Amino acid sequence: MKKVFYLNTCDTCRKILAQFDLTDWELREIKKQPITKEELEEMHKLIKSYDALFSRKSTQIKLRGLDVKSLGEKDFKELILDHYTFLKRPVFMTDKEIFVGNDKTNVEALRKFFGVNE
């Protein structure tokens, strides 16, 4: 399995995806094709935390008046399944590895994984 979960309207996602050869990867635009409960559970098995998959930059947090500090793992899981913007992105997932988000360390790890030098 090789899947990338991303948002087409996100410039950062597009920039990151453009750096790699994704010809044999399944690309999932999460607004058009939301992630399934099974896929989220597969991600959780690899990263061991729904919190690590949760985007604290989601506009839905303010709209819903959420206090992120008071949320638990079950809440993060339910929110991610409820609305696509709660998933930190992009998410690159294989059978054994997962790369979540756009922070510098994650992008560097992805470059190493794909064998791409800056």
C-alpha cells in the first residue's frame, strides 16, 4: 500500500507532492474522497496517536468553539472523521511507514524516504 492523503486547495500540499515521483502511489484528495474509519485506524496503528494526526490549524476549531486542550484521543478520532480539515496533511502512508504534516522534519524524512536530495 502506498497512499497520499492531501488537499488540492492547499499550496503547501501541492508543493510537497511536486517534489516526489508518485506514479505508483494512490492519491486521495480528502475533500472529494474523505478518509474512511478503516484508513484512519491504519494511520493510527503506524503513528499510535490520533492527536498526532489532528490539525490544530483547522478553521473548524474556531468555528465550532473547540478547546483543543480539553480533547482526548477519542475526540480527535471523531473530529478527523467528521471533517476533512481536521486531518493534518499531507499524509504519506505505506504498509510500514507514515509521514504526517508539512513540518520541516517530516519533509526531510520524506525526501530521505524517496531518495531525493535538496
